[in-house]
Amino acid sequence: MKRFRFGWYGDGGLGETMIQAVLSGRKSATCSPAYDPEDADLKAGDELQLVDKHGRERGRLVVVAVELRPYSKLDDALARCEGVTLAELREKLSFANGRDIRGDEEMRVVYFRVTRS
């Protein structure tokens, strides 16, 4: 089973906030540049361990869908699944790997649901 990690040392509590949003149902998707190898092999039906920055399992998830879309096509529906506003989502994703994301760059969106908390 693949580990789906939220948080890193020095994140100021962001990882824990995201884990709580996932477990409460406020966050049911995550988005990153499509070239990021971290989630490249995920597909609908995959079961995931939700783990924190210490490697502790906090719950279980199942991937509902995976889609690719350009950064310019991020929308309010996706932002709601991410648990943020569209402006916050665009701000969060606008810079990756030391450079600005272009509007035509593909983003990978992974939708999931909690199966066990």
C-alpha cells in the first residue's frame, strides 16, 4: 500500500492542518505539477495510507479519480475539493521547483475519500 504523506519538518503545522482537513472531509483532492514523480503512478481504486511527517499512519484513503488539467483551468470546484478558495489554490501552486508555473503546464489532480480514520 502506497503512503500518502502530508507535512514535513519545519512546516509550521501545515501538514497536521491538511491531515485534519482530509479526515474531516473538508479536503478530498490534492494537486501538483504533473511532472512531479511523487504521485505519478496513482490510479482510481488505489488504497493509500495517510501518514504524517513522522511516518505515523493517520487514516486510509482510496483514490476516486486522477486527472490532468492545465494550471489555467484550475476552478472553484477543484478549490473546494482542496479545501481552499480558488485564489488560495492558485497562490499555493503558482511556484514549484524554483520557478513560476505557466498557465499551460499540466497539473495532476488526485481525488480521494477517507475509508478509515
